[in-house]
Amino acid sequence: MANSIYQVLRRPVVTEKTTELRETAGNYVFEVASDSNKIEIRQAVEKLFNVRVKDVRTLIVRGKFRRTRKGVGRKPNWKKAVVTLHDGEAIELFEGI
């Protein structure tokens, strides 16, 4: 299990799809530690951004295969969390993007 909130939340995922998800449904997407659970993710987001979390959904993103000089390699799997906030809540970090 991850110890601190900075070990649970690795980075925000900013793509066209996640931006659209944030603007329409108020969902925020983060890359999280693979051994973290929904309770740890909820506590980390609430403590770090001072917001109230309504729901957390997690999924494992499978690593893609990549060709290299030596043959075929594989990128590692990683865990993604989709965090839904209560109405009227927003994370200021994402507002300027």
C-alpha cells in the first residue's frame, strides 16, 4: 500500500477525452499507484485539492507493445482513476488548461 498522498496520485491525465469528460461531467482523471485502492485515492484527492469526492472509478490500462531494434518490447501496465466531485466543486489545477 502506498503511504503518502504523493505516492498515491502520480500525475493528472490530460488528453482530449479527459478534458471533454471534465467539462461535461465534472470528472477528473489521474494516474495512480497500482497498489492503491479507491479509499486511498479518495482521501488523497480530498486532502490535496480540498474538495469533496462523490465517486471513484478505477481501471487498469494495459501496456502497449512497441517495436524496438531488438524486437518487440512492451510498456508497463498502469492504473487510472476517474474521480467524480460533488456539484459545485472543482480542482483549480485543471481550470487553466
